[in-house]
Amino acid sequence: MSETLSNGHLDSLLRGQSRLPSSARGWLDALRADALEQANALSVPTTRDEEWRYTDLSPLYQKSFLPAPSAGTVAAQALDACLLPEAGCRLVFVDGHYAPRLSSACADPALGVTSFSDALAGQDPTLQANLARHAPLGADTFVAVNTAWLQDGVQVRVHAGRTAAAPIQVLCLSTRPDVVAYPRLLVVAEADSGCTLVEDYVALHGGEYLTNAVTEVALADGARVRHVRVQRESTSGFHIGTCGVRIGRGAHYLSSAVALGARISRFNLNIVQAAEGAESTLDGLALIGGRQLADMHSLLDHRYAHGRSRQLFKSVVDDEAHAVFNGKIFVHHGAQRTDSSQQSRSLLLSPRARVDSKPQLEIFADDVKCAHGAAVGQLEAEQVFYLKSRGLDEAGARNLLTFAFAAEIVHRIPLPSLAAQLERIVLQQTQKQTSDRNRP
């Protein structure tokens, strides 16, 4: 792919974004000006970059998307179909714009939910102390562009010593083609607090568009955050997502990331263990077919002693789809007694399906317990034969085994309604794959 094509795409993303003087409206405009400068200094990634060698973004670079000037119209029944009954607080973005009218008021005393504009008006120091601190600008073009276009987002504070009674749902809707959306979310869990957060990316149309989403999560000492992220964009759309996480002393971050939609999707999960005894548990699932590409990159940065992390990523790949997993565990010199493990398992349902898995360990401490592994294969003939011997036909046996492979991740999601939705999607997809293979 030519540099002209990639640079042209970056120019189109920044079109109409004039340079902001740092004194225009205080520190936020200074941040946006710095992000714009960083974006102009960087280049969009290509397969010549090691971190993107398996993910060809040239179909995206051939498009030209501009931000939607305002949120699109959402029918009530369309919104109702996306809501989680367990959620006690709902935050809605439409085409990248925060939509207070569609969001619900949060009455939970454990939570403080404010838009960025309200936080600025109230001179809330939490926003300035955390925004763009956990997803830095200089290393990622898409994060820099998201920040350069930053207009308004949502800040969620979980007050010290409190636990939210019900999950928080962040619903990011795409309602129109040919636009780029820049949703931005900041979650700050104060000391000894806890919450469950659900990010859900949904398309209400089948056209082409780009979602460039950035989420930052900061866990203070002793905090516990359960973070579920579901990407079900249009299979003609593009999705680039970044989540930057900072974990304090004795805090625990638990993540489940599910990728179902988008023509090309990439999710970067970057976690920094910022004190001793920090823990993280990461699950991931990609269920793709056709000519989809789903890429998940994770970085577990163990900086202090007694850290613990567990990671399991699974992919089910059919047709000519392509799944990518790159997981890096980095253990610094002083991070003794680190206990970290990582597993990647992929199931190929078609001879043309492809998986690239790259687990990585970089260890500079000598008293650690770290392991990683990767397995890519097809359904085992012995397992299919066993189920057929118990009365299932070939299609039923293959469907059951595929469903069981993916359901291990789904069943760990602690929201019954969402887990049931995802189970139905997995089952429908596996049944469709079997019927497509059996069609003459």
C-alpha cells in the first residue's frame, strides 16, 4: 500500500480540524491542540509496522469519512432492543455524540456520572487528572485523532468505598453511513470501590462507516472493575477501539471483549500494573465469517512485584475470515513474584479461514511464574464421532462442539440477559455456517 494512500486517509480524518491555540478554552483545548500536533506528526499504520503486520487497513484507507455534525435520529423501538434490563444507568452515544436525551439519570449514590462539558463547568479536577493519561497520544495515531476531535464524552466516577448496585451500560450507536464517530469514555474507580461496566457498539444500518473509540479506566488501590465490551458493528463498517487501563495496589480489573461485527476491527487493550499486588483477568472472543478481519492486541505491563494476570482469547473463524491475536506480557526488572499466564485458542471452520496468533513474553525479573501458549485447529474427528454415536447427526455434532468452544467465554459474562443474547448469536452463527457448507 502506498504512503500516499495512507497519508491521504489521515488528511481526510483531520479535514476541518483547525489548530487550536492552547489558551483558547483552557487545558482541554491545549490537550486537543497537542493531539492534533501529534496526529500530524504520526502516520497511519500499515502492514510494514510490526504491530500491524497481519492487519491490512487499505480497505479503510480507500474511504473518506467525516464526523457527523450531530447525533442521528433513533427510533424508540430500535433503542429498546439494545437495552440491558440489569443496567441501573444507561449512557448513549449516537454517531459519536453523547446523547443525554437518550441516556438515563443515574441515581446510584455510589456513582457520579457527568458529561465532560459539565465536569469542566464544575471544575472537576478528576477529568484533567485522568483524561488522555491512560491512553497516551504519542504512540497511536487513532487515539491522537480521537482526542483532536474531542468535543464531549462521559466521565464515570465510582466513589471510594462504594460498589455500584447495578451495571452501567454504555451504548454506542451508529445510525448513518459514510461518517466517522469518536466516542470517548473515562471511568475512575476510587479506592476500594467497584462497578460493572458494559460497552456495546451497535449499528442500526448496513453501510460503511468508521468507529474510532477510546476508553480509559483508572483503578485506585483496592478497586474492582468488571468491564464487558461487545462489538457488533455492521459487517460493512470499520471499528478501531483502544482501552487504556491503570491498576492500583491490590486492585482487580476483569475484562471480557467480544468481537462479532465489522469488516475490519482492531481492539487495543493496554494495561499498566501501577502498584504491587495488581491483578487482571482478560477474556476475549472473536466469532467471524465471510471476509471479516478481527484483530485483538493486548499489553500487560507488570511494573511492580506480586502482580497477577490471566488471559484467555478464543476465535471461531469461518469462510475467508481472518483473526489476529497479539498478546504481550512485559515484566520489568523490579516486578518480582509476578504470576502471569496467557492462552490463545482458535477454531478454523473452513480451509480458507486464517488465524495469526503471536503470544509474547518479555521478562526482566528472575523470580516470576509466566507462561503462554497458542493452539489453532479444526474440530476433532473423535469428538464429532462420539456425539454422532450418541444420536446426533453430523451437523448437530459440529454445531454443538463449536457452540461449546465459544460459550466458555460467554458464560463468564455476569449479565444473564447479555450472555443469553450472545449465546443466541453464537448458536445462529454456527447453524448458519453448517447450512452454508451443506448448501449445494
